[in-house]
Amino acid sequence: MEEAREVRTTCPYCGVGCGVLAEVAADGTTTVRGDPEHPANLGRLCSKGAALGETLGLEGRLLQPEFGGRQAGWDEALDLVASKFSRAIAEHGPDSVAFYVSGQLLTEDYYVANKLMKGFIGSGNIDTNSRLCMASSVAGHRRAFGEDIVPGVYEDFECADLIVLTGSNTAWCHPVLHQRMLAARRERGTKIVVIDPRRTATTDECDLHLALDPGTDVLLFNGLLAHLVHTGKIETDFIREHTRDFDAAAALASADAPSITRVAKGCGLAAADVQAFYDLFAEIDRTVTVYSQGVNQSAHGTDKVNAIINCHLATGRIGKPGTGPFSVTGQPNAMGGREVGGLANQLAAHMDFADAAGVDRVSRFWNAPNIARRGGLKAVDMFQSVADGRIKALWVMGTNPAVSMPDASRVRAALAKCDFVVVSDVTRTDTTRYADVLLPAAAWGEKDGTVTNSERRLSRQRSFLPAPGEAKADWRIVCDVATRMGFGDAFAYKTPAEIFREHTALSAFENSGARLFDLGGLTGLSDTDYDAFAPRHWPAPEHRKKQTRLFADGRFPASDGRARFVPVRQEATAFTIDADYPLALNTGRLRDQWHTMTRTGNVPRLMANAPEPAVDLHPSDAAAHWLKDGDLAHLSTRFGFVRARVRVSEAQRRGQAFMPMHWSGQFAARASAGLLSSTVTDPHSGQPELKHVPVRIVRENTAWAGVLITRRDLRPTGFVHWSRHAIEGGWFYELTGTEPPDQGILLARKLLAVPRQDQLLEYTDRRGLAYRAAAIDDAGAMAEALLVAAPHQLPARDWLVSLLATRQKLSTADRHALLSGRSPVPIPAIGRVVCACFHVGANQLASAVASGCDSLEAIGSTLRAGTNCGSCRSEIRAIIEKGMLQAAE
């Protein structure tokens, strides 16, 4: 038996880039905790990161190559991939093939995929799901700075006196960073302004919330720039010496936003709130503006980014401690993908197709005379080309476009008709259904390489588990295909360290400081040094001064060394709300879920807070559409339809709806937000509009509801709606339909698996409107239970769920009580899980409040809830307030 060991690695979720310590016990079980020495998180982890050890099982894993509906050997599968791609290129040219890759890839994986497509196949057709995440930030950075640069570092949050959070629900999406911001608020009085149409967990702990109308960010920040000019709060020396085009930007801002009254009216805000924000920004020098998907995922996202940057340039608030515009990314290696050219419109190492010298430089470095000379197809256009038949062969790596892409129905149809589709992934997804060849990839914990977080900090992901079955690292798969296509000499890597050294060498090649992205000081890393690599920022040049925070000297990586003000104006939203589609749909993240839930969806405690697809509506909108809390709603846009439960919430603005992005066909029937989303994209970045799509919502007239509690992994068919969530020991299925209840019972009963009739307990009421059944296994434990009744008439299920988890042998009293769903002896139910980190439920919290816990601190001391990542604090606060109100009545 092996000895227990602890491995230092990096979390595979968001762009915070938290350090993780993975402890592998002698029996092979793994536990994780935050790395107290990693500078990104200093030991903290969010609920998702803390549950990483629970995502390492092999259920659902791809373990062997497959094609033609059968398992295959690697040689057979890779030969087929190489021959199909080579044939398409020979017959239709290099632009007839494409790669769609992922911010889940490590930098080394990304590097070889980009090198193969752009350098040796000779096409720019490699794009990434990061196109849906932060492409507008990239475009805005390049327009303003001349290069894709995030100038600041996380320490700026702790020394800022004002933090402006716009389009960023950091309490849920980047909770570790949010805790650093709140610490600054507690300890040094930092003011926090949140700009977001919704009231979120982030707005619950801020000094000012601006609930602006969706899409009006440019107007708000243009008004700020005009206000700064009008009040003389600009840094004229900095503007004169280090920037250009200020007059044009200021003039357009003043014309676009001539007064605070005009801004307030255009943004749907109170003039006093706009004035308060502008006064704070004007008076507080140490200001950081943090922005994320609410800014990026827009038809005008690049202009929003530049409107923000303009205000920082005008005040000289960049490159100094506690200042700067700060893009926080959604994926663990979105930044690494940007560094190696993972976006279709970029070359490697921050070089550009628009620069012929840069193309020549990369061509010579790679010894790739057939290098692509122009950018390729961005994500939305790529899948349109697949649909049109221009793309003959597509390779999808580590991502799930059948769910995450906008107008997902069109994407699925495109995948279905494509001549040849390869998918390399860890597990089966909605996208793998369309694959001609499936290739099993190594997962987190099994692969080695580097990632770069939102503050430009490189960290190592290290393997601590063997790859199961025949799974391989992504870089190895790509190199094996490249070799079979005749490019073996350029892809003869034996380790990821070799790829990393080449990547760093390219960044420094003929780079005399023109490009800030320079890792030249790392090109000499030995394999041992690479293994021991400690987190560090770039740039890391060989012969120049190390920099952490950038632009401190006022020099920018533009040809003239100056930053550029970009004149922008408020444009109309991509779509107009009308009588046919009267609500504006916004999409985004849940607190405990990640992307399409391929990892987090299998963890019971991460599913417990929001266990089924839901759409949030303001009470007045719910009433206007004859909807109440818990109803099943039919949502439709011009692109498709979904179904989801209604959640009535005062946090939602009137006229707007919110739906999470995560749900896929693995977890629900037709509940993917991508089915509703628009293919309209930003003209500069190619990033689609995912925050403002007109939607119609009507009530589904369901006639019955059911639940199936089972150990089996199912995908029900024939139901109007179903969803499932992981529970201890198995799965919990919600079922519903519009058929009469007796037909619903027959439909649901087909899901039961009963080996022998004597193992089945069942009951049907005299009217045939309610049905309850339970299957008992050979050991006398409950194997599954099915309950069907009229909507909202199902009995309690907590006890049944606990029976599935414990697998305890049922007593006679248990069997008699089984069909009621109620335990023969009272058992406490914790209620809906509020704190996922410590598995604390709403009932436990309410009980603690009734016992005298009247503050977050008291709750934390008693139950620990809210003391780790803090993303549940707003829900805990609401329970405290409700309990205290009830006590006062």
C-alpha cells in the first residue's frame, strides 16, 4: 500500500486560480483543502473548490476511445481522426477544418492545439469557449493598451479605497476574491459600489447599488467621464504625457451623457444615486473597477470595457496600488488560452495577424512555412460554418457547445450534419452524442501543466492520481494526431515541461519589450524546476526588471507607448422588448455550480441549494403572467424554448427574468439557457449577447407531479418535464406532465425497476389520482421509491432520501410507513441546504435564530455556516431577518 501524500495543485474552476492541497490517503481516497501559501486564496476555497474531492469518481467517465458505437484502440481512433482531417484539408483546403477548445485546457494543451491548427494545418480556425466569457475584455484591452493586459493584481483590492463591481456577482462567482474585498471594507473602510440590474448576494454587502437597465453601462460610464471632465477631476499631466485621443472620447461622452439627469433617465436610475457614484469616483483616488460577464457578454461589450478604461485613464488611476480596471475571468485558464493564441483572431504570445512581421516571426520560430496568414472563425461563426457545410471536420476539446453556445438548437443541428466530429473529453455530455469519434481525456488530478489566473499569475496543476482506463492528457492526444498528419518533428514532446519551455521561448523571441507578455526568464527551467514551479506573475523577462503591477511607468505596449482613449457611445440594445416577448431575459451562474455541471452536478451538497432549473421573476411580473412560486413555466424566445420552475423574488427587477446557464440534458429535459440565447455578437470581440434577450413566459398546465428516488442513473423520456439532482446514494428525479393523473401514473411507473414482484410495495388511492411505490433490494433496504400525485400534493420525502443514503435494512414499522413518506419516528429535517461548505440547512438556521442567534457572527459561531467562502451570507441574513420579524409579531 502506498504512503499518504499531499500534492500542491490549482483549482480547475474559475479564474481566481486558487491553490489547492490534495491529500491522497494510503487507500487512495482524496481530500482537498485550500493552500495557505498560495497568494491567490491564502487557504480559502469556495463551496465548489472545497468539494473537489467529491468529483473524482469514475461514474460516467470516458475510459476508452470509441467510434461507430463501439470501443476502439487508440491507434485505430487516432488514425481515423488524422486521415479524416487530412482528407478534408486535401479536398477542401485548410479552412474546412476547425478546433473548438476550452478554458479548461492547460496552457500546454492549448499551445499544441493552436500550433497544430494555425502553424501546420494553416488555418486560423481554432476558437475557444472563452469567446463566450472574456473576449470583449481582450478586445477592449487591445484597443486601449495595444495588448491584452490586465494591469492590476489581487492585492489592489486590499489597498483600494473604492471598489466598483460592475456586471460581476463576485459573492457567488468569485467568492474568494469577494471575501478579500469585504475584508478591506471591514478593516480600512473601503467603499463598495455594485452596478447590476439584479439584487444579488454581492449587493447585500455594498455601500451603493445601482440597479441600472440592462445594456446601459456605456451611458453610465460616459456620464462619469463627462462628470470628471466637468468637475476638473482629471489628471491632465498623465493624459498629455501618456495617452492619446482624449479630446475625442471626452467630446463624445459629453454629447452622449450631457447631464446626470439624462444618465439617470437613460439607465433607469435615481439621479441621486448616479450623483453619489460619480462623487465617490471623483473624490477617491485609489479606485479599482472590477468587471466580468455582465459587461463582456453583450453585443456592445467591447465598448463597455473601453468606457470603463477611459475613466481610469482620465484620472491616471492605473498602474498604481489600489487602482485600475480589472477583468475577472470565468475559467481557470482563460488567460492562458489568450497567451498562446487560443482565440481565432490571435497569434501565439500576444502577436497579431494584422502584423505581417508577427506572422513571419511565429512562422520562423515554429519552422512552419504554411502558417495561417489571417484570423479564423470565431465561435458563433464557426458553428454557422459547420451548419453551412463549409466546416467538414470539427474537433471539440473539453467543452460542451451543445449546451453552452447561443441558439443551441442550431448548434446541435450543425453537429448532427457535420461530416466528421471528434470530441475529446472527460465524461459524456450533450455534445458527445454527436461525436463520430470519442477520445477519453485526463481530468483534473490526473494531468500536469500550468494555468494563468485573472491577475496574470502562473500556477501549476499537478497530477496526484493515475489516469483511469486509457485516458490521456490533451496535449498528448493532439501531438499524436499531429504526428499522424505528417508533422511529427514539430510535435515530438515527451513532457509538458518541454512544451512550456517552447511556449516561454516564443514569448521572448525577437521581443525587446514591444510585447509585455514575455516569459523569457523561464525558458531555462529544468524538469525539476518545472515540477517545483511556484506561483508567479508575468511578465517574467530574462534581462529586464521583474514587474508585478503593470503601467506604473506610464508606458503602454502600443507603437507610440501611449494608451488610447476609445470614443464610445451608448447604442440601443440588440433586441427590443415588445408585446410578443415582454420580458428581458438575463442568464448567469448559480452559487454552487460550474458550467454545464459535468463535475459539480454529481456532488449532492452542491446540488442541494438549487436542485432544479428555475427562472426568477419579480412578483408583479409573475402575477401579470398568472404565475406563482413553484409553477412550471414555458419560456420562449425567437431562438427556442425551455421549461423551468418559477421562483418569485423581490431581488428581480420588474420586466426582467433571470435563468441560470448550467442546466443540460444530463440533468433536465429542455432547460438549457443556450436554447433561448441570441447569436447576435459584439462586432469587435465576437462575444454573443447573453444578458438581454426578449422572452415570453407562460404557465404550463401540469396535471400531476412525481418524484423518483433511486440509485440508478437515468435519462427519462416521454415527460413534459423532468430534472434530477444528486443525493447521497443516488439521484432524485422530479417528474411532471400535462396528461391526466392516471396516465401520468402509468408513465412514471415505467421508470421503476423491480426484479421480483415480492420486492415491490405499492399503493394507489381509490380515485386513481395518487400512487406510491417502493422497491426493496435483496438485503431488505429501500432501492428506490416513486411518488405521484396532483401538483403540490406530494408527501414529504426527506426520510426516503435518508433511507437511500444509509441503505439500512427496513424494520416492519419502516415498511408500513414507507408509502407515506414519513418516518415512523420523528426525525429532524435540515431543509434546503443554504451553506454548502458545511452542509447547513434552512431549518437548522431558523432553529438557531429562534434560539437567539441574531447575527451572522452568532450563526457562524454556532453552526459554522457562512464562515468559509461567505457566498451564503446573504441567504443566512435573510433567514435571520425573517426569524426576528416573526419573533416581534
